[in-house]
Amino acid sequence: MATAPSVPFPLVFGLDTFGDVTHDENDRPLSHAQTIRNVVEQGVLADQVGIGFFGIGEHHTALFPVSAGDVVLAAIAARTTRIHLGSAVIVLSSDDPVRVFQRYSTVNAISGGRAEVILGRGSSIESFPLFGYDLADYEDLFEEKVDLFAELLKGRPVTWHGKTRPSLENQDVVPHTESGPFPVWVGVGGSPQSVIRAARYGFSLMLAIIGGSPARFAPFSQLFREALENFGRDPLPIGVHGPGHVAATDEQASDEFWPRYLEVIRAVSGSRGFAIPTKDSFLYEIGPRGALYVGSPETVAWKIANNLTTLGANRFDLKYGMGGLSHQALMTNIELCGTQVVPRVRELLA
């Protein structure tokens, strides 16, 4: 087994969810309200079993009904003591950076300084028409709004001018954070420009790898380190976000995950441009060179450890769950991650 990546940061293991609609014991979909309540319980359990981060990704569809992730994170914050809580990701392009800062500063206050934000341009684009934004402005919106968000993090009155929202003149934005800015990451799914942007603003890098060989993202890690150096910045953490499912055995994990995965990809393939998977392509993705972390704790731990080493990363966030799985299956996944996967990854990278 390869040794730990040579980065000056501690290993961190997180769990991300899109609030996928869960099913009951008779395979009937639960209500959106019950799904959201279940996400709160999942976040609380993640804290109890030693997971380091719990993230909620923004979506606005019937499959993923957690459209106000910061509200759910605040509920989790009130019932936890240690775990960090954040977006995974928030679609900044279709949101107001001032309100994003205020909402996550509030989560930071409730949690006692445990908030983080992962910013994204949005591979799911349903928020653009919902909030009245033009997809033709996709790049300009994100560039300007990241710039404003970076100013807000400085913790002083903000003067800012741009084209995508009204200007600010010496504006105090509250609530103030108690101990400096909360951690900010940029989620990157394949754009070198986004890697350089993260380095320019001094934000950490989160590699969102949902298909194909994770090793192909290694140049992005190197580009990020080089860009930080060119901008005169200190090294920053690199994380990896990948989907998966952990069960007692490889066979059980695959049997539970595959039919749900196929169903969800079929449902979103038209809007997202995804190829509908075959069983053979699925088996490749859950194998050692694929992007899905599906299997027993030992199988998943080995794959995480290998990819952290390959990518020079110090953090792994498992996007757990898939629409149609039961709440109990997700709770078992979380418990296995905290009690078996995380300790095993640490052993493998020691």
C-alpha cells in the first residue's frame, strides 16, 4: 500500500448528501418532509461515529428536495458538537453572495465555528431558470460572485462593483464571524480555469469525480499547487468528492446500489447529458480504476487510500446514498464509514 500523500494537512473524511428521496420498507418513496428529517438524523449519526464533515448539495428537483441546505445544516448544528458542516456544493452563480455569506455565517455561529462552504458553478442547472438567471451568463456570474464572496470573507465593510448585482459601498455585512473566515473550497469537475480561480482567491480545491478514472485528475492537483505558488500563496488542502455506498459485503453493497443508481441516472440523463450505464460499465466504475466507492468497508477503504495518494489529497468526501435506498441502509452506510472505513484508511496511509 502506498504511503500517505505528502501534504502538510491532516486527513479528513466527510460525507455528502443531495438529500436523495429515501424509500420505506415497502419501497414506497417517503415524503420530501420525511426525507429532510432523515437527513438531519444522518448528520447527527455522522457526528456520533466520528465523521469529520457533513455536506449538503444544493438541488431543486423532486429527486433531491433539500433546496435549503443551510437550514438543514443549522438543525444538525444544534444537535452536534464536533463535526464540520457545509455546502457540497452551493450554486453560487444563481445565488446572492451576500446572502450565502450571511446564511453560512449564521450556521457558523450556531455550530460554534464549524461551518464550511464549497462553492460551485453548478453542473445541475435547474437553479438558473428558477431564479431568473440566463445560462449564457454562466461564466460571468460565477467569476463576479466568487470575487464578491472573497471580499465578504475579509470581515470588514465591503466596497464592490460589478455587473451581476447592485454595487456595495462600505457596506457592513452581518453576522460577523467570531474567529476569522470559515473555510471555503471550490468544487471542480473538469475545468482548469476553476482550479486556477480557486488558487487565485486562496480557496481550497475539491475535486468532484463522478465517473471515469480518478487518476486523470492528478494534473489538476499539480496545477493547483503550482498556481498557489505563482500567486504567492501558502499550500492549501485538496479534497476529493466521490459517490458510493458501503455495506457489510461487496455483494450487498453492489446489489443495493446498482438498481437505484441505474434508475437515477436514467432519470437525469436527459438534462445532465449522462450516458445510461450498463452493468459492465457499473462494474468497471466500482472496480479499482473507477470513480464509484461501492463495497465492503475494506474495499472502499483501499480505494480511498489509493486515490488520496494518487491525487495528493488529504480529504475524501463520500457522496453517500442514492434515490430509492432506505433510510436504514443510509444509516448503516454512515456507521460503517465512521467505525470501519475511516480507521482503516488511516491505517493504510500511516
